Amino acid sequence: MISAHSINAYYGPSHILYDLSFSMGEKERVAIVGRNGAGKSTLLKSLMNAGPSVRGDIAFDGKPINRLP
């Protein structure tokens, strides 16, 4: 259903997420856990194209979405 491959996220010159990859199928559930500053919010913002500059591939139902406005 949703997949991400080699996601790297940046806030200006700061590299926040390093080569993150995952896939999640229909009806699967995932928990994102970690301490403060681990990148949880940055991951979600990266998937929604709502903040950091992102490099990598994000697909929903097999269709690329990371280049959509």
C-alpha cells in the first residue's frame, strides 16, 4: 500500500533521516517509536511532503507520490 525507499530528509544543511526504507501493506499497522529528536515527526512530514526537503522514492498503491504538490 505505501512504500518508501532510501529516504533522506534535510532541514537546510542538517541531514535528519538517513537511507530509511520500509513498506506497509493493506490492513497492516505500524508504530513509530523513539526518543525525542529521533526523527518520528520528520518521517511523517517527509511522507506527506509537508516540511523537510526529501530525497528518495515514496509510493502509494505502487504509484509514486513524492513528486506531487
